[in-house]
Amino acid sequence: MRKIAVYGKGGIGKSTLTSSLAAAVASMGYKVVQIGCDPKADSTLNLTGGKETVPVIEYLRQHGGCDSLDEIVTWGYKNIACFEAGGPTPGTGCAGRGIVTTFELLDDLEMFETYDPDFVFYDVLGDVVCGGFAMPIRKGYAEEVIIVTSGEKMALFAASNIRMAVENYQQRNYAKMLGVILNKRNVENEEELINDFVQRADTELLGVVPRDKNIQIYEDRCQTVIEGDPDLEISKKIMEIAGRIVAGGKAGGTAVPGEDT
Amino acid sequence: MQVLLENLPQYLKENKKRLNSKDALHYCPPCGGGWGVVKTAVQVPEVQVLFVIPIGCGRHGAIAAMKDGTDSRIHYLLMEEVDLVSGDHLEKTEAAVRELVEETEAKGLILFTTCIDDLLGSDFEGLIEKMEEELQIPISRGKMNPILSETPRAPDIMVHNTAYNFLRERGQEESAVNLVGCLSPVTSDSELFDFLESGGIREVRHMGNCSNFDEFLSMADSRVNLLIRAPGKRACRDMERAIGLPWIDLPASFLPEKIDEGYKNLSLLGDFSYDTGALKREAEEAIREIRPLTAGRTAVLGKTVNADSFDLALFLHRLGFQLKYVLAAAVKDHEQEAMEILRTKRPDLPVIPHLDPALALRQENSEEVDFGFGLDTAVYFRPRKLVLLPFETSLFGYRGILALLESIRSAEPFSGSVKDLVYNANLVI
């Protein structure tokens, strides 16, 4: 079982990319679980055709407890098991604790043992801001981390921050960096900026996702491009990246200006 | 609010398994203390305990420890706001652990954190791993986090995990078993020991009876864990996963058919020559003999009694008591059957959640009853006779029934200060 946490600056395209990668890996025949770690609870919408997954925190608010995985799972594309942590409304409560509560509940309900997935993807909100949001990269959860970034300054700053947190935790034998995915914004010298970051971060470039309108088109239909049309160039690109992830992140290469790796 | 037994399942459905509604006001009972996480944790011999806490949380446990005489093993690292917000308290904890281990030469350490670190998601697991490697002593995390009281990870459940987390390497001692889940050891005159001995079990271990840390660690070598009370179940499951130590459910009960069932389950372990039949007949005879004393007498069953509420309630009903109220916290899984039987016989029986704010309105000189079972009944009612089950030991089996019946028979008319009684029993905190 491989457990991979996906981090990156808010709005960088983590959820879109995570669910696309989950779909890609599932379409290769693997059993996949995706866990959305975000109070917005929107991580898995593209896998479930828009059907909302009952967020764990919302379920616990209503029922006081949860005795069965069936109450909080939604089955998505290619039988991907979709969970959403959910969390408080903006301005209240503690979203980080919501993630801890969700993980503890999934442990209590023996999710890993029951579903025995090949891949688990944790789609984690924004930056690593407190203990709760770092939960996915702690012992027993994700063993690998992917950072999604663009070449924009603030995105790279956030990526660097996340890299620092992972490095701190690596000293405790927690999750290690699997690599970086460039989700292009077509800023100037984007490839050079990413190559520089990857080198400084001593990690791999897993792939480059070009801007493609089809992502938006299929997202409006609550689908990933993998499900929508696997023959699209963007779908093939994502399948390639998924292939690298499945292979353990090898042969990442570098981003080439004007070409998509 | 009190709930009639006939409506209890619906009430529980709305509130999960705990009787006190999460959406209502709660009451802090004057005898809500006793076996807290502190008292339980220090049962592990020769370990030191470090609390990483804000000062308010620490005071409560400190007073309890002073009253129990265990305060010399309990230490505090007090945190302030900036420590928590910055995460500096983790580094300070490392320094405190080093200092404590060096000064006390501790064999083991229990590191307690509070609701605050639950909310922060602080990585104490990583800290503990690092300190264990550095200091070469086992460290177990404890949580004093009543914020999770209504969940499967309630502190009274997880404290068993905290204690048994020290058992990490398994040996093989076929002639030893452990008693788990009961905070106080089973009374030494219980036939359970005779029964086990008849099958070659020469040693019955309970953490409260271990005189030193090594003896406690030897519990990992035992053949099987016998789960006497439900709060230990999670720890049993985790020990089975972690070190392959199997467990058998052997709930303490006052119902002869449940006791029978327990010994039958135990017989799966091997050949036991002890015949419980004679003792069972003795208990049944004693039940018949006490009826003139109990039949038609009014009684209230309190929450503080050292027994499972609905199991004991059914037993008291069978003795002929006219139960007026049952104060309880939850309906445990293995009590469901007893509760259902009682429900068919006494659908009108009021069950009061022990944190119900209505209890605050009951004064000492309120409703009179013939018998009160448990110290809290003297707080809320006026029992003519008060029956107290032992607190520092646990009744088990047919001799448990006989001991209970003797307590009923010998109960004296109750007079004196309820407040003194509660304080002297160390039940306030």
C-alpha cells in the first residue's frame, strides 16, 4: 500500500490534480482511496460525478458517532473510495483538528484493513499551517509527499515551506518527498524557476501539467479528464505522471521551456 | 432528564451509547471522581508521570494524587499561551523529560497531554520516539482529554492503552493470565482463582498487584488477557495486534447465567477441574434466603457503584427490590441483554443520566428509599441503608454474589454526614 499526501498553495490545483491522478492510477487497475483534507469537502467531486460525500465532521455533528465506513464513503470513478474530512464553517472551529478526528475515525473503523487499497491519496488544504494539517505526513499515514506548484512566487514560497516541514518530519522517519508537479500558469521562465526549486529541494520533478481548457470543461461536468476523454493530450500527460508515481517517482527529468516533459 | 426504561433504546439512538445528552446542560456531580486517568496510570509501578498542561488542568490531578499519596511520582510542565501557539512546548517537553529521567532514574515514563494538544494535533508520538531512543527507557503517551469523553477514545478507555503500551515484547508463560479492564484487582477470595488454578494457571496478574516495573512487563508473557470490564477492550485488541497476546471476554456480572457463560468460555482455554456447581447452588440458596429482607423494599442504584449498572439493576430486581431509579452513564455492549430483560419487566423504571442537571436540584433530604447502592445515592436521596461495594477491589463470580448479599444483609441504618462520606472516599476529584 502506498500512501501519498498532496500539498501545495491554496488554489494551485491540488484537488483537480489529485483526483485526476487518482483516476489515472485507478484506470491502471489499482485500488485507490482518496481522502479530502479540507473543510470545503470538495476534493472528490470530480470522482463522484458531483455527488457530495458526507464529510466526516458533518456526520459526527449530526449523529454523535460513526459505526460504519458505509456511512461516510462515496464510491467514485473506477471504484475509488472517496472520503472527505470536512470541517467548520469559515471563521469558526478548528479545521486542523477536524483532520485529526477524521483520521482517528478511519483508524477506528479499520479503513485500511477493510479496503486494502493499493494507493491512498491525501489531498491536503493549502500550506502546512498547524499540527492537524501535518497529520497526513505523520507516522501511520502518508509515506510520500507530492507538492503541486506553479512558477508563481507565492506558490513556490508555499512549496518551500511545505518542503521544510517534510524535511523536519523526515528526521523522525515520517513521510519523504516523492516529488514536485508543475501545474503551469504560463508565467515567464516558469520551467527554469521550477527546475531551480527542484534542485534546491533535492527532489524529483514528476511532471509538468500544461494549461488545458479541457480540464475546466470536464470539471464543469464533475469529471476528471481521465474519465471524460482518456485520449486527450492532457489525459495522456496525466497518465504519464501517474505512471511515474506508480513507478516510485523515477525518471522525472527536468522541465523544458516550450515542451511538456 | 430521566428516561423511562421502555424509552431508553430510542433515547440512546439519539445520543449514541452515552446516556447524557450532548445537547443539554451537564451537571458536575460531587462524587464524580475516583478512578481517573491519574490514579489508573500510577498503578503501573515505578513509572514517573509528566503532565504537559496549562495550570488549571494540572490542579485537579495534583489534588487527586495528593489525596491518594501518589504525588511524588507526578510532575508538571506548565504551558503558557505563547508556548502553545508557537509549538515551543514540544522542545520544552523534551528538556523536561531529560531532566525528569535523570533526576528520578525512572524505569518508564507516562507523558500526559490535554485537550489542547488534541486540538493542536501536536506530534507527541514523534517526540516520544526521539526521547525513547535518546534515553533508552520506554515512554507511553497518556491523554487527559475529557473533550473526547463521548467518543470511542474516551480517556477512561485510552488510559488502559497508556498502561499496556509498555508491554512490547512477548514471552510465553502458559501458566499465567492477566485480568484487564478492571481498575481494581478482583477480590482474592473469588472462585475465579480456584477455577484457573484447577487448569494449571498458577499466576493471575493485575497491574495493581505488580510490585515493580519488571513484574508489570511480565504481563506481556501471559497466556491470555481476561477482559473483566469493558473499558479495557480496546487495549486488549491492541495488545493482540501489537504483540499477539490473545484475549477472552470474561465480564464481571452478578447474574448467575452470565457467570456460568463466562466460565464456559474460559473452559475453551483447556481442562479445568474446578466445579463451580456447588458454589452456584450456594449463591442461589443465598439469593432465596435474602428475599424476606429485600422483597418489596425500595432501592436506588447509583452510578458510583463498582459494577455495570444494568447488570446489577437486573440482579437487584430479581432479589425483589422495588427499584425506584437507576443512575447510569452508558449502556455497555454486554449489558444490552440485561437491559432488554429489565425493560420487559420494568418498563416504568426511570434511568437518570448521572450528569443530568436535574440532579443538582435534589437535596440530601429529598426522597426516602429503603436501600441506596453506591455513595451517590446518599447525595441525591435519603437511603435508610447504604450498601457500598468495595472500591479498591472488584467483586467477581459467585463469591461476588455472596459478598454483595452479605453487604445487603449487614447494611446499617445510614446516618452521618454525606459530605464527609464523599470526601473521605476520595470521590470528589
